[in-house]
Amino acid sequence: MFDKEDTVELIDTDADNSGSLDDRAVAANQSEDVAKVLIEEFLPFLRARVARYSMRFDEHIRDDILSSAMLALYEAIQKYDIDKGHFFPFADRVVCARIIDQIRIINRQEGNTVPLHDVSDNEQSAQSSAINVISIRNYDEERRRSRLAEEIEQFTSEIATWGITMANLVKNSPKHKELRKTYKKVVADIIRSPDIIQTINVKRYFPVKSIAKLTGLPQKKLERARTYIVAAIVIKTGDYELLSTYIEEGGRG
């Protein structure tokens, strides 16, 4: 069910009908046919979210998780209140929460639990306390490295749905400080534009005309930065706490 054709980004016609997504979600609440069309439109997004969290599972389990994600999206449609905000961020939260819950259930069934700090109540000596502190710090650092590795794996999978590899990203990342500042501002402007974020995350294409209008930058310049901008948006709108910190603090010069 996870065919490559389903994860390839849609052709960028730059047809900006993303602004009607909230209204369409409301309409989908009233019509099963409209809901079905909307869920089908969200399939590339749902597959990307499933891939982000479930790389280590086999295809059969990922298909089950995708089914849960589709059901979660349907439930989001049923519960959506347009007066409380835009549909996409609401649906994203509902879908991701369901995927994570499903994976936790699978992990429990497989017996894959993360051990907690095992510190005996009787270990009260200064020496034992010091050992415990060091052990906890080492454990936390190991967990951080493990989490970073998981984020990189998830990120690699998600940008692959855009036809981007890590090698492409390194090659196309801006090398000069001022250019990086310019593109980071573009990313910040896009993040503050719900319509463009919906277009990128749901329709899986880069609406260069809309972004040029928003930022005032030439379309050709934005096209050259497409790989970097898309990757940055994936990080900023996803569950990438450590990578997001690295993007903010690293790469200076």
C-alpha cells in the first residue's frame, strides 16, 4: 500500500485553493462524500507522518498505522470547529497523537519498553549517590543521542517524499551568512502563513508564486532555495526538537 507514486509531490500548478481548506473541512463534516475526497487529498501527508514515526516497522504494521491515521483524520473532521482556528494544525495534532498512541500499543505488545532510572531506596551513601548521578547523566546523554538519531532517520524519510536526499540538502544549503539569514526569514514568513503551510504540508508542493508574493523575493531565487526551505519547514512544523535546535544554533559562519 505504500507505493512510491503516492509519496511523490504533486505537480506545482500553484493553484492557490488552500485558503478554502477550513471551509471544506466544515463541509466534510456534513457530507461523507466530501470527507472521502478530503481524506484522499491528505493521503500523501498521512503517509509522510506515518513514515516519520514508524520507519523500523514492516510494511504490514505501517499499513495498519496508516489506517489509524486515516481514522484519526476523519475524527478530526467530525470534531473541527472553524471558530477555534485553522483545520490543518488541528488535524495534524490529532493524527500525530493517534500515530504515537498506536506505536506505543505496538511497543507494549512487543515488550519494547524504555527502562526508568533504577535507583534503590537503600542507596543513601555519598558514593552511591555520586554513582547514580553519573549514571543518570550518562543515560540522559545516551537517550539524547538516540533521540537525535531517530529524528535524523525520520527527517530523512520525510524529505524523501519531496525527492530530497541528505546529500542534496547539504549541497543546496546556503553557505554565506547573509543568504542563510534571508532564507531563514523566508521560512519564518511561511510559518506565519497558514494558507501556504497548508499547501506545502497537505498538497506536498512548493507554491513559489505565493511565497514570492509573501516575501518579495524573485521566484528564481526561491526556486534555487527550494530544497533548503522545504527541509527547514519540515523541521519547524514537525516533531524535531533536537534538529530544530541545531538549525537555530548551528551552521554559522
